[in-house]
Amino acid sequence: MRARVEGIEIFEDFVPEPSLRWEAFGDESLGGRSVVASSAVFEEDGLRFARLEGRVAPSRAGGFVQLRAWKPGGRLDAGCRTRLVVVARALPGFHAIRLRTPRCALPWSCYAAPFPVGTGWTELSIPFDAFEAEDVEPGPLETGLIRSVSFVALAAPGTPRREVRLDIARVHAE
């Protein structure tokens, strides 16, 4: 947990440096054809952010690349907060946010919600009750036990491949 400001839990704002660990990967580990070209922390007009670049190339099961953040040795504790707030921008395409908790036993288990991000910097507020369980052990999303948050660029089977650029400048719960 980065800071407590007027009821807000700031998980990441990249000031002065990233407080979370960030990693990028795609479906190639599952036999897919999507590719992560790069991921790094950038600064533009005084704003620091994580960037994921790559290409989503759908196979029979679709395709994805993602940027995942977690706190080493800890968790992202949203506690009694009701929503995840993200400042982001991206090239056009379908995006989702995936949360993992101890109930996510399988590598693909998560709580997922659409992430309607645009090309300009936008603050998006996603209620925790909008996250749907995907192959998760029974029980509600425990917002005090979030292990990681992932920002995912997806493509459905049969759709054309597309270039991905996804920038994340801030993540907090309120």
C-alpha cells in the first residue's frame, strides 16, 4: 500500500519510482501467437507511467498480452473500498482488468471486468462488484486480499491481429 489519502488507497503512482513489481507476458506460454514487444516505465510531460507494447494475434482460443502488477511479499489491500480507479490510455481494442486473490487457484483463474480505455489519458472507475469470477473457487471477491492486478489487451478468435500500446499511470481504490 502506497498511501492513504482521504479514504483512497494508492497502489501505484510511479512517484518517485514504481511501488509495485510490473511484468508483461502474452499467450505464447500457452501456444498462442501474441507477442510482447516491450514494457517499461516512461515519463511524458511530467507524468510517469508503465507501458506495454506488443501485438495480439488471435489463435483458435483468442489471444492476449498483459501487464501485471503485484506487491512483493504482500497484497493490494482495497479493504472496504468499493471501486478500482485507474488512469490509463491505449490504442483502440478490447481491454480488461483481472484481479487475482487466494481463491484464484488455477493460472487462468481471476475476477475480470471490461476496461473501456481510450487513446487519451482517462480516469476509469470500475466498481468491485462489476468484476466477474472466472474459474474461481466459490466465494465473493475479497478486496482485502488482492494479490495482483492485470491490464489485458484481448482479441477474440477470428478477429484480425492488432498492435497494442497500453499505458497505466495510476492505480488506486476508493
